[in-house]
Amino acid sequence: MEYDKNDLPDAILLDLPPKHKANLGIRYRMSDNMLITSDLRMVGQRKSEAGYTLSGYTTCDVGIEYSFPKNTKVMLYGNNIFGESYQEIYGYPMPDQTVGVNITLSFL
């Protein structure tokens, strides 16, 4: 489908995929109850037909999960641990660093 870029808002033209993109996830079970996780994500530079550019970025997330006997899991995690400044969507910066706790209860 062909279109005239002057007829579309610039935001639509920013939805172009990067030329390079890679994900690497590692899961290491320390014991029956403990799991260590790490995720690395690389996204290359993106350019729009409207002339906007979004820089490439690499982020690293880590976590540790512990399973308790009564169908309960607790995960401590850190996202973007190196504080990379980046935007997935033009004009909307992502958080520098995030830490949190995730508790999962199963009733099966």
C-alpha cells in the first residue's frame, strides 16, 4: 500500500522496526527453590520517513526468584540496572532504573 507521508501524522511514521535487534535471556537454577535470571536487550537505531531518529540502546534486567513450599514464589528484580536513557516511542522516555518485588500465589 502506498501513501503520501504528508497525509499521515508523524507518530505513525515512527513505527518503523530497527535494522538490528537482539535478546539474550539466561536462567540459572541455584537450587530446587532458587532461580537467577538475566535478560539483555539490544535495539538498533530507528529512523522514520518523517526525519525523526531514535538512538539505539541496550538494557540489562536481573532477578532472583525463590519458591516456597505452599505454592508461593517471591521474585526480587531490577530492570535497566545500568540506567540507560532511551525511548521506545519518540517523545516518551523510559524509566532509568526500576527495582521491585513480585509475589505469586497459586491456589491449585
